[in-house]
Amino acid sequence: MQATRQWFFFEQSLAGMNNLESNNPKNVATSSERILEVLDELSIQYARAGDATVPARSERNS
């Protein structure tokens, strides 16, 4: 699952937060955003399975 892969990157970014010369704060933000996107899309798929009137993600953000 994509969320599991993203979680790995998120944990690695968190583990490296003590390195002041790295891009870890940006990586933490980016990977957590990606986790949100993946799980948001998954929840839409589950909602659609039970209700055909749920709009697609792109339709909700317009």
C-alpha cells in the first residue's frame, strides 16, 4: 500500500530531525502531506463503494 511506503519515508525524516543541515523538516512536511493525499483518496474509494454520489477528489477541490 502506498501509505505504508510513505509512512517509511515519514519515519526516516523524523529520525533525522536532529541533523540541522538536512532538509528533514521539508521532508517531514512533504511525506505527511502525501500520506494525507493517499488516505484521503482511499476514504473516497470506500465512500464510493457505499454511495455513488460521492464526488471525485478533483471535483471536491475545484
